Amino acid sequence: MLLAVAADAPARRDSAIEILSEYADEVEEIEGTLRDGDWVDFDPLQPGKTIG
């Protein structure tokens, strides 16, 4: 299962990572572009940076 969270500030990024880390087996960080609610440059074959 994949869950994406858009964080527009460093503090929100940190909060999202903290919350997700409590429940997820793995949390990754990937930068991308959201346009009209769609992640337009997401490539599921590219690995993200594992957090924690």
C-alpha cells in the first residue's frame, strides 16, 4: 500500500514522518510535483530515500 503526503514546510514534513513512522513498516521520502491533485512525475520504479 502506498500513501503520499504533501508537506509544504519543513515542520509539516517532520510531523508527517513522525506520525507515519508510528504505524508504517517503512517510510520513504521522494520529491515530486503535484498538479491539480495528481503527482505528475511519480515513478514507482524509482526507489525513495528511506527515513529512519
